[in-house]
Amino acid sequence: MAEENKRSSNERNNNFNLSTGHTSGIPAHRYSDSDMSSSEQEDSSRRRREVDRMATLHQENVVLKMEVETLKLRIKNLLEENKKLHQDSINIQVRAEQEEEYISNTLLKKIQCLKKEKETLATNYEQEEEYLTNDLTRQLAQLRKEKVQLEKSLEAEQENQVVKLSRRINKLERDISVKQDNLERLQREKIDLENALEHEQEFIVNKLWKKIKRIEQEKKSLTGKLKENSNEEKDSIENLNREELINNLTVRCRELKSEVTILKKKLVEAETRTVEQSRSYALEEERITDENIQLQRKLSMEQERRLALSRVLSESESSLDTDEDRSFSMNRSLTSDADKRERTISSPLPCGHPLTTNKLSEKLFSLPSPVNRGGGTSIASDANGSSEPSSSVFTKPSVKNIGNEAPNNLSESLMDCQDDSK
């Protein structure tokens, strides 16, 4: 703008000089007379034009002066604004410095507080981790002791039950064998009694027939002798002989009848005895079958109880494993959070070296479960990594074999007794 104003002022001065006649530098008296008229006309016209031009230039000069004044006022305003802006910038810088100092002080205070909190958190974390590790190790030791006690008690109960059942089964087998022998002996005695009774009956019948034949022969011989004697003597002798024979025969018949009744009574008593014995044997067989059923139920209940105990133990071990996994994951998450905080917050510890409590927690919580979830064998590992397989408690094939063989033997013996009784 200033250059444009200078150029316009220079042009105006040049025009003013031309109008006054100083531009050509040639004096007026040097013009010729012939040209005076034309020059006067030209001068008049030129003067008019110059006057008009001067008026316009004067107006333009006034306008330019006004513009200059306005520009000066504007420059003053701009200078004042520049001063104000400079002062404002200085004030802003001072304020920014003050705010930076305040922010830096507050940040330093916060960093110090965070460092203190970090130290307290680290100490609290170490204490909590030590407490948790001690508590978990104590609980693990207690659970292992309880597991060992339960295993021992279960083994003792199983052994006692197996011994009791085996004794009872042996006793029942002995009773069954004794009763079977008694039944066979009674059957043999019954058969012997029946055979003896038949032999006695045959012997008595044969004896009676022999006596009857002998008596008939005697009678024939006596009749022949009597025929030789007199009729009176015959009559008397015959009467006497007949009376004697009749008496003898009646006495003998009575004796035989009494013997037959006695033998019949003995036979009835033997039959009643055999019936009672067969009934008692049947009741004994029913009682033995009931006892066998009860023993089988007890065996099944004990097996179910053993399975339930094994399930409870496996569930407790699995819950222990899950608790250990959770605690290990919680410790890992806490250590990762602590590492992140260490990386975000300025601390003297390097980023590549975490807290020593993480190693302790990993060593303490790297213990595996004492019993595998499969239930077959358990592997207890120490801190160095050596593993020793421990045999399971609940795999006892001898108990199952005894429990399965005893009912089979009882059922076979009972079937044999029933066949013998039939």
C-alpha cells in the first residue's frame, strides 16, 4: 500500500510540473510568432485541461490525505493490537509455564503416591501370596491326610466285611454240607428202615407160612394116628389138639399183630420224622436263601458305597485341581497386572525382571494333583520334577472275586440240596 501511494504521488507531481511549464525546459520566447496563435489556443485549452486536472488532482489529494489519515489510524490500531497480542502472548507463556509447573508438581506427587501404593501393593501381594500358599499347602496336606485315613478306613472296612462275609459263607457252606449229609443219612436210614421192614414182613410171613404148613403136617399126622385109635380117644385127642392149636394160633396171631402194629407205628413215626425233617430242611433252605439274598444286597450296597466314596474322593481331588488352577490363573493374572503397572509407571526395576514372588508362586502352585482323575494311578511330583507312581486304593479284585464266588457257591449248594430233597 505504501509503494502504491508513493507511485500515485510521483505521478501527480509530474503532471503538476508539466502544467506549470517546467517539464520541457525550453523558454517561451523561443517560439516563433506564427505559432503564437495556435500555441495560445493550445495553451488555453491546455490550461483548461490542466485546471480541470488540477481540480481533480486536488480532490484526489484530499481523498488520499483522508486515506492516509485513515491508514495512520489503522496503523496505530494495529500497533496497539500488536502490543496487546504481544502482552497476551507473554501472559499466555507465563500462564503456560505456571500450568506446566503445577502439572509437573501434581504429576510428581501422583507418581510418588503411585510408587508408595505400588510398594504397599507389592508387600501386600507378597503377604497374601505367602498366606495363600501356606493355607493351600496346609489344606493340601490335610486333605491328603484325610484321604489316607479314608483309604485306610475303607480298606479296613472292606477287609472286615470280606472276612465276615467269607466266614459267614464258609459257615453257611459247612452248615449246608452238614445238613446235606444229615439229609442223605436220613434218606439212607429211611431206605434201610423200609428195606428192613419189608424183610421183617417177608420173614414173618414166611415164618407164619412155615408154621402153618408144619401145623398142617402135624395135624395130618395126628389125624392119621387118631384114626388108628379109638373114636373116643380120637374125639378127645382131636378136641384137645384143636384147642391147643387154636390157642397157640391165636396167641401167635396176637403176637404177630402186635409186632405188625409196632412196626407200623415205627414206620409212621419214621415218616413223620422224615416229613418234619424235610420241612425243617425246606425252612432252613428258605432261611439260607433269604440270608444269601440279604448278603448279596449288602455286598451290592457296600460296592455302591465304595463307588460313592471313590467318586467323592475323585470329585474332591478334581475340585482341588480346579482350585489350584484357579489360584494359579489368579496369580498369573495378578503378576501380569503387576508387570503392566511396572511398565506404565516409572520404577527402578527393569521391565525384563518381574517380582521374585512370581517365581515363588509358580514353584508353590506348580504341584500337580495327588491322584489322577482317571482313578488308576497317581503321580506325586516334587519341586525338582521327579515323579513316583502310587498305587490306587479302590482297585481290589480279590474282594470282587470273593463276593462273586460266594453267592455262586451258595446257589449251587442250594440247588443240589433241592435236587436231593426232591
